Amino acid sequence: MPLSEKVRIEIFIPDPPATAYRHLLEELAAELIYAFGGCTEVPASGRYHSLDGSICVDRVEILFTDAPLLWEQDRFVLGEYVDFVRQAAHRALPEEEEILVSSYPVFHVE
């Protein structure tokens, strides 16, 4: 079966009850929909080691999309795009220690 290469972009957004987080999630979902045609939202929980040394448990929302890009060929543009998304998320939620945006190649069966 032929495989089709894509690049998966994932954005991990903390999910506290504050309105700013829900608003950012909606804005980022709209961005992925307009940029790549759609996205998936998955609720999850996670743990992290905070800057003050404590281990924190929190809920996160994961947005992801499979973009019609090639990992090797489009790496520079992809790097700029995910950095833009990460910076926008940090501007919207300046109190957050970290907002993870990741990307990696995936292959779909056609």
C-alpha cells in the first residue's frame, strides 16, 4: 500500500477553568483549521516538574493536525510556523511556565 507523508503538529494547552485558556484553544483550533483544513482536540492529563521543584498534575488539551508538508523539504518553514504558534500561545498565557508545540513526520496509508 502506498504511504503519504505528512507532518503532525501538536499543541499542548493546559486546561484550567480560566477563560483565557479556552479562548486560546479555540483560536489555535481555528488557526489549524484554516491553515491545514482541520484538527483534532484530545483531552488528557499530565504531570510536570515545575520551576519551583514540585511535581504538578494538570489537565491538558492536545490539538493536532497532519499538515501536507514533507519533513525534510519543509523543515525550515515548519520550524518558523511552530515557533510562531508557540510564541502566540506564550503571549496569550504569559503566566504559563511552558507550552509545548511539537512536530514530527507521520505516514498515512492511502
